[in-house]
Amino acid sequence: MVAATGTGKTIISAFDFAKFYNENPEAKFLFLAHREEILKQARSAYRGVLKNSQFGELLVGQYKPEKFNHLFASIQSFNNQLSSLNLSNDYFDYIVIDEVHHITANSYILKDFCNVIAAEIRLPEAINQRHLSPFQYFAIDDETDLTKISWSKGRYDVAELTNLYTLNDQRVINEIITDISQMRALAFCVSKAHANYMAKKFTLSNIPCGVLTSDNSKDRDIQQQRLRSKEINVLFVVDIFNEGVDIPELDTLLFLRPTESLTIFLQQLGRGLRLIENKECCTILDFVGNSRPEYDFSHKFRALVGKTNQAISKEVKQGFPHLPLGCRIELQEKTQQMILRNISQATLNKNKLLNLISNYPHVTDLPLTLTNFLRIYPDITLEDIYKIKVGKFGGWNALIAASNQDDINEADFPIYAAYYRAINNRILVNTSFTYLRFVKALCESNFSLTNLVNIQSVPERHCQLFAVMCHYDFWDKTAKQAGFSSISSSIATLNISPLKEELLEVITLLIERLETQEFSMPSVENEIVDNSPL
């Protein structure tokens, strides 16, 4: 189940279990989460839906269950006692895992659930259906330079960020907030030192505030109540409010640090989007700074905009015309230029490319093809696609298979390698219209040299020479060395449907982008030159 923060995933699961439980009254139930507070909230929700105030026991912290029929357990407690519980692999009939993205690091979650999403509502859809509050998002460039901060394992160095942020006074007050005394704000910081520093600065500016980190987590309920009652107007936190915390009264979010993870950004954003009476919208101040090329702005704005059939850079330039109802994104001119520069220069590696392919269905309704993918991500080029290898070879079909965690049949390795060799080493650098049209005609003729279609633009005397060129582009050795009896048979071997469609797309894109035009060369009365296909 995929649903935006605040749309009621726990309640949906409770109603689904109630139906299952009614049909299977002896069913054993397990609910797994990371924190005690989440487990207590979930148990309360299930008891309400089931109309059973005794349903469920806790296995977390000091809580020990008497039975294991209906269990709400923390993952840590459950793992620690798993070997001593003597439960069979099929003991539980119904299992709910909260924030399931935490359970896997090396595989794609959807694959673990048979590629089935039982229920889905993304952030833009939830706002449009009035399940969540609209937002007004302001990206603010406070001239913080993050380009010199070390980057490792997909994130900035926390210690270096702390040092930088605790020397920056420009992040404290902004004219966007008109009445700070009426504000209920959650401010996300990079570290405890950063949170304490910001609290001191706000206090010096006579803005009531508090700090909540792992050092004083026992004060969580007290600090939440202080914020609700406006005894304080800002609560500085470090990751502690990412999941399972419900303060609908929040009307302002301050992102005082870069949030590298899209999942965490959306969880933090969701803290301010819960609906409550008289709440018009949530104001979001995101202090962006001058970021490293590894930091990705595009995924954040795509999540806010939702599905669209144009590039996110175009959304930025046009002022985000496809936002959910009642929402707006404001970028200062300098900030917009910096963000557009970041999007165009963003570092592309294998993991990022595979994530973009996996997430494509949530970005647009256009079919996933190479052409459409490059349309949605215009800063990615054909060369970018083919420079990234998956195992021994690369290519669009290889990337699609990897993004779906599908294995390519080992018997097909040679043909995949041949296609990758031809496209990456030869065809991408070829600027001959005539040859590209010949290869295009081959694809459209199922690689039959005797039944070529749409070949009118290629002189007949060149086709045989082009066939030899094509053979060497793919196999890089003589027909005999490659195990073929003739050039025709080696060409015919290339008639593999998904790879053929990929090549056809590549050829079409290359022909479209060629800026030169071929003209007939005058005869120089030299047989070799005059008969050359090039």
C-alpha cells in the first residue's frame, strides 16, 4: 500500500484486516513498526475499527505479551526474541509492516510483494481530494555554499554541515512569515548542535522555541503540547519527527538542512499537511543553498507536482502550472537559476538512472519508452543512457530489466552484448544519414536483406556495403570468425524483438538530432571515390 503521509494507511490496513478477521476468526496477526508510539497509535486504531478494546498486545520496550495471537511489535524487540519464540514460518496469517521501505537496502520493495500495489494515493492526488492541506512552498537561497561539503553514500557529511550552519545567521528570520506569534512551526535540523544553535538564535530574536532530539526524547509529549498551545512557536528537531507523529495544528515547516532522501522529505512534509479546522494551508520555507551536483532537486519538485507529461525544468520555468489545487511554489529569481543549473548538471550514476526508470510510472502517464523517457528527462542524453553498464553490457533493455530486477537469460548475453557494442561504439557516433536510414530500414524489415522496405533513400549499390558495415558494427569480426555462414545470416540473427525496437528508437532519435544534411557529391571520375557509400 502506497499512500501519502497523513492519508490514513493504518486505518486502511485495519479495515482490510477486519474483513479478513471476520472470515478467519482464528487468524494470527502481527503489526511491525520501529517505535513504541507508532505501535500504540496503531493498536488504538485497530481496536476502534474492530470495536474491541482488548485487541492486541505490545512487544516493545518494557511491554511483554502473554500470548502471541495479535501482536504489535517493534522490529528490534521482535528480532531480538525471534529465536526464543519458537514460531513457525507460517505462524502469522496476516502481517502489516509499517514504513516497509526500511526493511530492504539491496532490492526493490515492489518485487518483494509480487509487483502488486493494493492501494495507492500519492501526495498531489491526496491534496486534490482534500485529504491533506494545500501548501505554499518558498525555496530560499541564503547564499550558503554547500559545494565544498563532502559527499559520501548519497548524502552530505553531517559534521561539516553542522560547522557550516552554526556560522550562518542569515537563516534565522524571513519576511515571508508575517505573524510569528501565531505560527506553529517544525524546523528540521542536521544535528543536535545545529538544533541547539538555531534555538539560541531564535531566543535572542524573542521567538519562543524549543528543541527535541534524542537527548530529551522523554519530553516529546510536553514539547508537542507546548507547540500546540503556542507556548512556543518553533520546535527544532533532528529526524525524530519523520514518522508516526501527528500534530495537525502545524502550519509551518522550516527545512534548515538539505534532505537527500525523497522518502524522508515527503515524511517531513507530511507533518504539516494534516487537515484541521481553520487551517488554510501549510507554509514551507526550504533554505536550499548552492548545492553539489550530486544533490537532486528534480525528484523533490516532481513529488510536489505529480504526474505531468513535460520535463521538470519546464515546470520550473513556467511557474509550476500543474501543482495540486490551492498550492504554489515560489522561487526567487536567483534560486530558480541555481535550481535549473543543478537539474541540468546533476550527476547521473547507475543507481540514480535505475531509480528514475523505476519511478517513471509515478511521474507521467506516457508509456515507458526510450523516447518518452528522454522527453521527460531532457537533461539525460542517449550517450548518458549507453555509458552506464549493467554487468557486462548496457543499453535500454538491460536497464529496464535491472530496474525490474529481472535476469537476462544467459543464452541471450551474446546478442545483448552485440547490440550494446554496435549502439555504444559505432551508431551513436555515426553522422551518416544514408547509413542510419539503411539500419532503420533493416529494423523495419526484420533484418532481412532480401526484403528491405522503406529503402528508397538508399542507393541500391550501397546496400551491400552497408550490410557489411552493419555486420562489423555488431560482431566486430568476420562472419566466419563470428560463427556465421554469410553476412545475411549474421544480419538475420539480429531480429530479436525488444532489442530491435530499442535500436529503431535510437536510430530515429539520431536522425532527428543530426544538424548536418547530406548532399550528392559530384563525380570526380575516380571509381573508388564515386562508388563510396559515404
